[in-house]
Amino acid sequence: MSDISRRNFMRMAGVALTGVGLTGITGLVSGCGEQQASKTQAQAHSRESKSGSAKTVAETGDKSAVYFTKHIDAEHLIKLYEKVNSGIRGKVAVKLHTGEPHGPNILPRDMVQTFQAQIPDSTIIEANVAYGGARSNTASHRQTLQTNGWTFCPVDIIDEDGDVNFPVNGGFHLKEVAMGSHLTNYDSLVVLTHFKGHAMGGFGGSLKNIAIGCASGKVGKRQVHGLQDYGKWVTGGLFMELMADSGKAICDHFGQQITFLNVLRRMSVDCDCAGTSAAEPVIPDLGMMASTDILAIDQASVDMVYNLDDSRKTDLIKRIESREGLRQLTAMKELGMGNNRYELISVD
């Protein structure tokens, strides 16, 4: 199947789906950060998730910690990270969206540079995309990295040398997902996410950053988007479930050696993959969050948007609901990936 162009991809993704409300997204499950197992090559084994811990969490009424600051700068990003980095060791991958050429909404390079510099043995990672354009192959992707200023540290395009299958234990649809093969070279994963809208997912949080962002461009992203099994780019709840499957594979692989940071800044209704065509953000910047629980941090980020006392939130909420984006949260809950009951703890 030939690559779809970025323009046609964005046009296709703009088809609105039936909206869903916020009702029914509360509940309790075990944290992705609580899953434990030793790390080894993904193709050699599958990591067991501690589904049995869900009952314990539900009975005790525990909440996951989500740390928050209203400030968006390197100092506070590091402060947040220090609250959640106890499991990060060894060779560290820092996953962020480096953006299409001249993307106006990507995370500030100077902030990321200062942050990355204080994580020992760390490397920014990216993967090629499934649609056509400047990031569809490694050579032009590297040129885009130069254009956007990601030159202060090595950037590993993890599918440059192909992919490796990560097992999906107990997923909705997928049994395995092809991730960039270099991902197995890392001991820990720091997920640094620009939280914003998304043309197909409704919103792009930590789940989207790893579920699509770590999947290989030629195989894995086609699996997550439904092309491999359905022959078309799927949307709505099915797409959210495929993302949850992929995200679970990564969370299971890294176990306790993964952590998440969401930056709620320049939250266009469009993803950074839209590049210069992204809609100008109208919702105000809200701050940054950190957690070892992927569901808790994405839940808290969505809740902060919904609870904002400002009519400018309407466009982003419409984008989320028109794509059935809240299904991301319930899907993660059903897969035992985290806890959607959380305590928001200010570090200011």
C-alpha cells in the first residue's frame, strides 16, 4: 500500500465522528508504573503485567500522584521530573514530538535542551511517519530535525534499521506491535509530551506519544492506524483501542523504568504533525504535569481542560469529543494501564 500524503492524511482525519461525553470515565485500575519484570529483548519474551494489583488499589481507594506546576520553563520541568524519576536508570530514551518543518507549536528547544542535559546517558528518540512528507524517511527526517533546531544532542530515529515486535498482553485487537528496533537499546523511557489536540485521536497525550510515536513508520504505525488489519485508516473508538494496545506493549516492556511529563502549552486542536497548517491555539497555556502513571497524567490533563473556567476551551473539547477521544482513557483503564483516580500535587 502506497504512503498517503500528509495533506490527504490530515483531510481524512478531519472527518468528525459521533461525540461522547465525559460521563463514565471514572474508575480505578493498577498503574503502568507498578508493572514489574526484568527487561530483555522484546522479541524473546513477553512481560507480565500485574493485573492482580487492580483489586488492591480499588479496595484501598489509593490515588496516583500527578505533580503539577503552572510554570512552563526548564527549571520547573526539571523540578517535576525529580518527583517521578526514581525508576529511571541506565541508558535513557527521551521521547518527544520533534515536529514537521517549522512547526509553530512544538516544545521550546531551549527548555528541552536544559532538561535533557541533566538526564545522564540520555538520547532523544523519534520514529519515521507512515504518511508522506519530510519525516517519512530517515534522510529527510534528519533534515527536519536540523531545520527545527534539534541539534544539541543525538536524536535516534529508532526505526532507521527496521523494527522489532513488542508483544501486546491481553490487548483489544493487536497481539504485537512493530516498534523501532533501536528502542530495545534503552533501559528507561522518559515520555516528554506536548499535550494538545489531535486530528484522529481527539487529543494527543502521553499515550499517543508512545503508542504512535515509537511504532515504526513502515509497519508499526500502520498497525496502530488499522491499515494492516482493516486496510484503511480507522477512526473513533477502534483507533483509541489500537493506541491503547500499542501503549500497553511499551509500558509492559519498560515496567517501572518509564515516566511521563505532559506540557499543556500552545494547545492547538491539531497535532504537531500538522506542521505550519495547524490551527492557531486559542485555549490558554495551563502548565505542566508529571507522573509515573500514564492514565493518571492523561486523565488529569483532560480534566484540566474540561474544568477550565474559560470559554476558549470549547474548540479543544469539541475536537476531543468529535473523535471519541475520551475512549483513550477508558481503554487504558480496561487494559490495567493505570489509575484514573489521582491526586494533583502542586510543586509551586
